[in-house]
Amino acid sequence: MEKRNKHWRIEQRNRIYSAKMKLYASFGGEFILNGEKKNNPRWIELYEANWSPVYKSVRTPCSCWMCRAAGYNRKQYKQETKMYLDVSL
């Protein structure tokens, strides 16, 4: 079994962080890196500029469905909203 120590945790953190940067770079768009706007940067540029450092300390910055990569179920959302409206009225 692999020994889990501080070095192993740092490697895992960097592995996850680089995977997130690859994901964001694949979406494209406009990013602000080191005070200047950059269109469609490569993932290594995001990594070196330490873009969104919150991903180094936690896997998800918040608990919304987009950040935690949960599937969004529109039908269930409508049913919950209808239930809340029926209860409140």
C-alpha cells in the first residue's frame, strides 16, 4: 500500500489543480492573468499564473451544483419549486 504522507498529499493537490486548469483552458474564453486580459490561454499559463488558487486548498470553492459538478435535474427542480409554492400559499 502506498504511504500517504505530506509529500503524497502535495502531489495529489497539484494533480487535481492541473486537471482543473486543463478543464478551464479547454472551455476557452477570456482570463485575467497577472493583471492583463488573455484570450484562450493554455492550461500551463493558467497554472503558472496561479489562476484561482482556491482550487489548491479545496476541491470545490462552493457547494453550488456547478462547482461540485453535480448533474442539474430540471424536472426535480420544478417539482421542488412547485412544492414550496404550494406550501407557502
